[in-house]
Amino acid sequence: MSTHVLNNDLLYQSFMLGAKNVINEKNHLNQINVFPVPDGDTGTNLASMMHSILNHAKKGETPKDTIQSIADAAIIGARGNSGIIFAEYIHGFSKEILNDVVDGETLAKTAEHATNSAYQAIAVPVEGTMITVMKAWSNALKNFVKASTNLVDLFSSAYQVAKEELEKTPEKLEVLKKNKVVDAGAKGFVSFIEGFEKALKGEQVDMVEQSIDMASSVHVDHLEDSQYRYCTEALIKGQNFDLDHLRKQLLPLGDSLVVAGTASVVRIHIHTNHPEVVFEHLDGIATIMEQKVDDMKKQFEAANHRKYKIALVTDSIADLPVSMIDQYQIHQIPINLHMNETNYYDKVTIQSSRFYKMMDSIEVYPTSSQPNVKALENFFSFLTTYYSEIIVLTVSEKMSGTYHAFMEATSKFTQKIKVINSKQNSGAEGLLVLKAAELIALDLPFDDVVKQLEDLTAKTKILVSVKTLKYMVRSGRVSKVTGVIGKLLNLKPVVSIDEEGQGIIFAKGLSLSSSNQKIRQHIEKVHQTYGIERYAIVHANAKDRADDYEAVYTKLLGMKPSYVMDISTVVAMSAGIGTVAIAYIRKDQS
């Protein structure tokens, strides 16, 4: 084939086939991912960007229009360290496409500019990674362009150099050499070039779901103590961003910093222990359009040290201590909190402590929403690389669209996945998640765990003592009329959840002491009739009340609570400061 130039059609087709080729390598790239953190998600992140290109990039009137559309789609879909570097590479590529056709010399010059853009986006570039192979490929194009008679020959010659450079990456990076693998991001770039070359040759790339061979996965012993926990990303919009200045501002907050984009739209990637601090900083200088925070400790464990054959997933409304979540390798997906025109992730990019300080001064009261389905699909794309069985336990279907979001996202996968509506929230949901974790730890069969959890939802309950109705009024949980009447009567209601998972007023107290008494009477009756297997106490910035509850119910039930903790930001938004609750799982009737 004697292709001498990339016309508009061929340019578009080449990027589409390159994207498909990378997606086909997703599982393999995950399994060899050891740098910068062995969290096993490089393939998932690159595939996310490539899916964005396939789904959103449009063939324009000219090559410049086409490549700009591809670059925009890449930045929007970019995820992870390698994904954002690759997106910036494509963005740099787009700046040099000016003519109606692209010849060999233009391609070589464009690749050089794209490589420089990728290097500049990284606060501390590391050789032996994707950028090293990008540079080798760019240099090869420049060296071979004069001797090549057509683009296929030029591409083939440069592609061989890129493959050779990929094989050398372990010589440049000790962690690759130690684990006997090439760099996953660099491998992804080479796969893209391979697909691009196939388009030039008139070949096709079929989308094929790659089988998972766990025996071929790299197993890393441990994370370094110096490594940060959260892979944190943001897409921000504004005006006249100085990308170098942004890098200098963010660098003290973590490492693996990549800042890519334009003066008005920027994609940021950083590894940090405090995502909430990163977003508090960004909130002051830009409009935050998207957020993503991955728990690299959980990803590392899934890829290298799975304790159990079944993965357990829940949402952030399940109030369960971090220590227990970590102990049982539970994956907790944050609910979205919309506040001050910014979307936050419950328990991740905003903590209850910061929210409490803002609650009474916010003019437009925050709202919450279920996790984004596309983000959930990306998460399960990663998780199904390592697990063939997954149980998801969600907040009550009647209270949130979270259950349906999980159902929609998991329907795309062929693995054995069960999404269970807990018909609970907060501490009650947390107790069910803890019970699920214990059943999984006993190595019970998947179907047995599911059946027991579905039976337990009816034996689980939460009773919430609300200090004031004003937060429930502001959040829309009760009407303003009810709020006014409640204030006049000084009502201190006890809120609970019925058998269908709907929030209800369980009892009406005229004081906190009377609502506390009504809760105690109920707990005492359940304890005498059935027995209580376990209980938990949760609160909204009301540690003194929680301590009192702990003392009362430890004496009454003859055992300490499974845990006592502050509730999620989303639950606090409705319940309000000063709230305390007791959740329990009862035994079978004795």
C-alpha cells in the first residue's frame, strides 16, 4: 500500500483503530502495572480515554477540526497518570495539524511537538515510562522521514523502534526490572501506534474482550510507606490558567503530578493522602467540572493481595469505620454532594468536619446524587479484572438512585455480580456491610452470602434522634409547614426506616430526653423479644450524645457497640448537627 499522506478520513480512522487496539489490551496492561504505583489500573484508565475518543470524537471538515475533536474527547475521558499524559500528547499533536493533509515531514514535526507537550505536563518526568517511548518514536519518525517513500514504510520503521524502546524500559526503571515487566503505560502507547499502523495498511481492529489470566499478573509484595494513598484527579474550567503556576501550587500536596490542557480547560492528576485539601484549593481558583479519586491501597490489594474470592462493594452512606473497611478490603463508592456549584465526593473530597463549619452559612443548601454510571462502569471494569464474583450492598432504593445506578453499571459485565438493596442507610447499612464482610471471610458460597444478606435486611433497623428539624426542612426531607409546626411544638422526632426502605417519623418527642426514652423502650422490647446480635452508634458532630448512648446501651444490652462514629456528610446534610442514632441487627425469634 502506498499511502503518502494522511487525509481527513484516514486520520480519523487511524485514531479510532489505535483506540480500539488499546482497549483490547486493557486487562493485560492492568496486570503488568507496577509504576508509579502497583494499583493495577493503567489499562482501565487508558481504556477510559480511548472509549471517550470512540464515543465523542467526530470527523470534522478538515484534519484540524478532526484532531481537535479527538484531543477534546481525550482530555474529557483522560484518567490516571498514563491517561492524562497520553491526552496531553494528543493535545500537543492537535496544535501542529494545520493543513488539509498530513505528510511524513508534518507527522514527524507533529510527533515531536506532542512529545514535548507530554514532558511539560509532568512535574517530575521519569524515564523508562510512556514518555521515553514517545520520544523514541518521535526521533525515529524524524530520522526515517527522508528515506521513506510512503507513510506505511515510515510508520513501520518507527514502530519497530518504539517496540525496541518498550523492551528497554526495565533497564531504565528498577521497579520494572525487579518485576520483569515492561512499563504498562508505554505498552499502551505502543499498542496505539500498532492500531494506527493497521489503519494505514487498510486493516481493521475488532473489539475483543480479553480473557483474564490471573497467573500472568504481576504480584507485588507491598506498597512503599512513602507512597500516597489516593490517586486524585480533577477537570477544571476557568480563564487564563497558567499551567506552570498550577503545578508549583499543587506539587507540595503530593507526587506523580500531571497538569494538562489549555488556558481554559485543565485536567489535573496527583497522588496525595488528602484529596479534600487538593479540592479545597482548586475550589478557590476554578470551576471544578469533574472529580475522580481512586484508593490506590484498595486497588493494590485487589491486584496483588486479595483476601477473599468475593469482592464487596458499598456506597459512602454506609457508615462503617475506615479500620473495618480496610480490614475486610471493602470498596466504598462515594455519593455526590453538590455545594457552591461544585460536586464533591462524600467522605473523600469533603469530610464532615469541613461541612459542619459551612452548614449554617450556605445560602443554597446542598443536594446529593447517586454515583455517575460511567464512573461506576470504569470502577467495575477495573474490579472485574481481578474478581469473578462481586456483591454490592446499597443504600435504600427508596432514598436514592444509587441502587439503580449500580444495577445499570453492572449490567455491562458478564461476571457474577449481585446488587442488593439494603433498605437501610447510615449505621444500619454499615452493620449489614460488616455482616457481609464477615460472611465472605468465612468463605461461604456466593449464593449463600446473598441469601443471608437479603434475609437480614428485615432484621436491621436504625432509630435517629434529631436535635432540630431545620436541617431536614432545608434538605427537603420534611415540608416547611411540618418544620414550622415542629418548631412551635419543640418537636424532637425519632426518625427511622420502614420495611420498604422509606424514611418515616417513628415517634414524636417533645424533648431530647423523651425521644431518647422512646428509642430505649423500643430497643429494650426488641432485646427481650428477639435479642440483639450487634449494634452501632453514629452521630453528627455530637460526640457527647453518642458517649451517653454508648454508656446506656452497653449497660442495657450487656455488650459494647460494634463501633461509634461520625456519620457521612450526605446523611449529616439531612439529619443535621447534634443528631445521634442507634442501629442494630436483631437475632431470630428465641
